[in-house]
Amino acid sequence: MNRKRQVVFSSVLGVFYIGLILGGFGLHFWTVKMIYHLQGRGLAIVAFMFPVGAEVFWALREWRLLGFVNLKGKFLDLLLRLAGDSWAYLTPSLQRKIP
């Protein structure tokens, strides 16, 4: 590869890399803002402190509420129950454990 192609290729990769960083900041800001409006300041602070885990958790939660994800498991049901989902009380794995 000649020098001119390397410079062009490196420039394009640099622009894409900066775009990925800015897109990640935008996604994180949107997630914290959504959590703040839905659940309040406490969970928004937790989401701000643990960005990747919060984005995965809230994405799975919203997709599951909308019916796009059909994940089964007691651990996920327990997490969603702690997050305050009213539908978690109706899941079969938690029906016997609720007083």
C-alpha cells in the first residue's frame, strides 16, 4: 500500500473512531436521562456509575416489556423485580415467592 492510501485510510478510520466515541457518549447520556425520568435520581446515579451494565440491563428490560426478548431465568426476574416492574410479579418463577 502506498503512503497516500495509508493516509486516507488512517483518516477515515480516525473519523469513524471519533464517531463511535461520540455515539457511545450519546447513548450513555440518553440511557441515564431515560432512567432518571422513569425511575428517579437514585437509579440514574447507579446507571451513571456503571454505564455498560446499565445500558444492557435497561435495554433487556425495555425489550422484554415490549415482547422482543424472551429471556427466562430467576436471576433476571429477580433483578427486574428489584427494579420495580409490576409484570415481574406475574412471572411463574416468582409467583410462589411473593408473600
